[in-house]
Amino acid sequence: MSRRRERGIQAVAAGVAGVAGSYAVGGFTPGFVPATIATAITRHSPDAVIRFAITVLGDLGRQLAVVAGFLLAVALFAGIAGGALAVGRRLDADPLAVPLAGGGIFAATTTLGSGAGAALAAAVAAILPLAVPPLTARVPSERVSPARRRTLGTVGSALATVWVGIESGVLSGPALPSRAVSDPAVRDRLDEAEAKSLDVSGLEPLVSTDFYRVDASIAAPQTTRAEWSLSVTGEVENELDLDFATVTEMDSEERFVTLRCVGDGLDDEKMDTALWTVVPVSEILDHAGVTDAGSHVMLRAADDYYQEFPVEVLDSAVLAYRMNGRPLPRGHGFPVRALVPGHWGEINVKWLEEIEILDREAEGYWEKRGWHGTGPVHTVAKIETTSREGATQTVAGHAYAGTRGISAVEVSTDGGETWSEATLSEPLPGDDVWRQWAFEYEPSGSHEVVARAREADGTLQPEERTEPYPSGATGWDTEEIER
Ligand SMILES: Nc1nc2c(c(=O)[nH]1)N[C@H]1C(S)=C(S)[C@@H](COP(=O)(O)O)O[C@H]1N2
Ligand SMILES: [Mo]
């Protein structure tokens, strides 16, 4: 093999090893270099691309960004290592490549925004495929040629780093919340939700088994309860800085809250419900004392996400620190998130760190990108499952109207000519939680099913269909049923 080709393999091995090294430090956290790059891609992509990724690709969009971030990180490290090897060759001082590559990778990684720990681990791991081959070449052997021994050193050191990276990255990740739910108050509520869920095959129960996620960044921030604090700043008499114990010692409540993303289309699955352990934000604000000038609020989070809305809306907001009886999962805002019942998901800020009271309006993260998603949700009745057993057709789904509540779901099996009332699941406590609906009938041929919701006061859900962007999807859901 030519020395040139050998250096190419060394450079790629250094790229892979560097990425593994940054993973070793914390697993899939914002410091992981591919995550840093993927987040940078999403933050700098045109708004239309991001919109497409969220509304059309969903989770696939995130995965594509991670894959792109991974390839770019390997390419970046390999490029630096390759450059360092070439310089060493030029100057006839091969060992010089090691410090050059290490320094270059450390500098590039910190510039991208990874912490010093992850940058150092990336740099140290990446130089192994450069430093080890000259050593393995010296191992005396009669059967294996020196070139062979160098290549074994290159590939072996890269594989060893990947192995160590995966092992320690997985281990250093946050401990998974314990599975057991011991709190009887939680158990009772979850049992109640199970008992009230309609028995329709394929229909998600009232407490979601697969809760959607929408994130502005690729890797969820990692905070410990000990490090976390919540500050209350801006237009207040007393600025506050509360730690986790102070927040969770307040009188708490087990509460069902439904979340729906403003980017959720009628056929998407970005609407879900969980039981959350919550404390009221209003009590915290009473301590802080909002000044007369305080008119709006900006919620800020550990992932540099921020959302703004009128300060009165905080009256009904809560802070959640458990989800279905377990500590908040990292992806859903560990250790503490905001919930604003009945409002679009985007202002339910995860990884909450600051409540800043403002004396004027401002734009939130998604509003800067053209969305209007800080207000109350639109009313929706989704057709989620259709199934046929013998002559009987069943259609079913969930309906949600935020704090306006659902009083009925009506179904048409003739494209909207005539309407019948569907069965609704018994309401869960709180008038702002979604309901399930189901309808059975005996169709005579192919037809169109239409579903529409009525709010608690009888108001009919508007018929006009609009796309999620920019203000949330509207309209009656329809489904063609073939005979
Ligand atoms: N800090 C932070 N909070 C956030 C987001 C985010 O990207 N960062 N996404 C928001 C959006 S757009 C929605 S729809 C909800 C989704 O909450 P979930 O991921 O727990 O389902 O979180 C909101 N809170
Ligand atoms: Mo959202």
C-alpha cells in the first residue's frame, strides 16, 4: 500500500475515533460533536426547510440531521488529521502530525460549541490512529510486514476508541428514571385513565404510550437537579433564584395535561396526554411581585430556546417535574418544564431556567421563524383508526379543544350530508384534557367519513381546512373508506 493511501486511512480512522471520543464524555448530549453540528445546521437552515423537517419529516428530519452531523464531524476531523499528516510529511517530521492534529481538532471542536471536556476527548481519541501505527510498526514480527503492522495499529486504535466511546458514553448518560411508580396518588390517576379509555383496537389510550417530541436542538440538554435553578427576573419587585428542592417542596398536584404542537397536521401524531406532577407558577410570581409595568413574559431554557406571551397567561401555568409518576424524561425537559394548559405546545418550555417578566412584547424562537403558536389551541377531532369486523366498521380517534373542552364528536359517513354522535370517553379531571371518540356503523359501500368536534358550550369546530403553518391546522378530518 502506498504511504499516501496509508495516510488517507489514518485520517479517516482519526475522524471516526475523534467522534467516538466526544461521545465517550457524555453520550448523546449537546457536547457530542455530531449533535453540535446537527444543531448548527438546523439553526442556520432556511425557515422553509425547518418547517418541512418538522411538519413533513418529523422524527425522520431529526435523524437525517444527526446522520449529516455525524458524517460532517468525521469529515472535519479526518480533514484536520489528513492536513496534519501532510504537513508532517512535507517538513520531514512525521511525529509533528500528532500535536498538530490534536490541537486543530481541539480548536475546531471548541469553536463549534462543544465543551472543553468533549473537545479534549475528541482530540486525544483522534490522535491515536496517528500515534499508534509507528509503535506497532516497531513490534518485531517475521510474518507480518511493517506496513501491515502500521495498518493494524491504525484500524485497531480506531476500533478500540469506538468501543471505549460507546461503553463510557452509554454509562455516563443520565440514569434512567426508575420504572416503578410507588406514589398511590399517581397510581390511582393512571388507573382511572386506563379505566376510562375506550376499548378500540389500535387507538392510543388516554395517557399516551408514545409521547411525541419537538425540539429546536438535536441533543437534549443535560442538567442535574443539583445544578439546576430557576431564576425570576425583569419586571419584578424581588428577583428570585429557586433550586429544585424549593420548587418541588411547594404543594403539588397530579394533573392530566394534553399537549399539541402548532405544527401538528390532522394526519400527524403531535398531540398527546400525560399525567404530570405540577406546582403553580402564580405562587412563585406572588413571591417575586410582578410590577405594574410587567405585561409579557419570556420563558428561557437550557437549550437557548425562548418563548414569549402575555403575562396573564402565566396565571394558569404550572411547572412540571414528574411525568406519569416518574422524573421528567430528559427529552421532555428534565428536571423542570413549564405547562400552559390549552395553549400550543411551543410555550410549554422544557429545561426551563428563567422566567423573565417584560414590559413589552417580544418574539419567541418559533415566532422569529414565522409561526404564530403562542396562543390557545384550535379545536380538533382526529380520525386515527379505522377497522372492519364483518359488516361493522369502526372509526375512532381523539378530540381536543384546550380549555374550551369537548362536549361531542359528530361523525358523517356520507361525506358530510348527515351526522351522528360518536361515543366519547368519560372526561378526565380538568376540562382541558383530550377525549377519545369512537363510532360504529354498517357501511354499504365505499364512502367518506368526516369527523367534527363541538366545544363544551356547543360551538361547532370550523370546517375550513388550513395547513399547520403558520397558525395551526384547522378543519374537519376526513377519511376515504374502501368497501
Ligand atoms: N426548551 C425547549 N422547550 C420546548 C421546545 C424546545 O425545542 N426547547 N419545543 C417546544 C415545542 S414546539 C413543543 S410542541 C413542545 C413539545 O413538548 P414534548 O417534546 O415534551 O412533546 O415543547 C416545547 N418546548
Ligand atoms: Mo410545537
